[in-house]
Amino acid sequence: MEKFHKRTWEKELGRKKNYYIEVFNPTHNHQPKAYIEANISWRAKILIAQLRTNSHQLRCKTGRWKRPKEVWEERVCIFCSSGKVETKKHFILECEAFKDNKESYADTLAASSWDNLFNEGFVEKTGAFIEKLHKKRAEYIK
């Protein structure tokens, strides 16, 4: 089984389809993720799982559902005036529209890198933060 996983990982590495693996689980191990056992709400767990599996509603993904597909550069964030594509990293760390929410979690965001934001030490605060961001995003869309 280990040989199969290693061969599959090497074959798939670098494909855009598997970008989320490289971002959220660069070591590609099959251990239970920290957020599953963390003391966070079910809503936060669902949101983290959606981010990890690319089943979220951010424009970087929803743009490809349109017909004809929206060009990557046109999937810009509609909440801030930065002109950047609304990716997971932009939504969580960079978007100016959610600056007020980010200030209360500045210590978590500053103390952790993007790679370990969802690891044991930070997942509880990160889960609550993502839940607030999604709530605020839903309010903006209405």
C-alpha cells in the first residue's frame, strides 16, 4: 500500500488539479488531520474541509464552473479593490475587506506560516477565524 501511495503521489505531483494537496498537505501523509479532532464547531470543520478539498465558493473555483470558463486573471476578489484573484490565501490572509476580523486574530496569523495554519497549535483559532470570515463574506454577497 505504501508503494502504491508513493507512486501515485509522484505521478500526480505538480498537477493543477492537485494544487490543494501541495498547499494544505505538502507531506501527503494519511494521518487524521488536526482539525478533525480539534475543539471547534462543526461549521468550522466543514469550512476547513471545503478549503482542503477545493469544494469552496471562492472565485478561484466558481469561475471555472461558468460557461465559457472565466479566465484565471478575471476571477478577482469582488470584496476588495486589490484586483487580485480570490484564492484561499487571499481570502484568509490578504483581503482588505475583512481587515477588521483579521485584527482580532493577528497573533495567530503572524505566528504561523500558511503551511501550518491548520496544524494542531493553530487550528482552534484558525477554525473560529475562518467561520467569522465566511459569515462576513455571506453578508457581503446578500
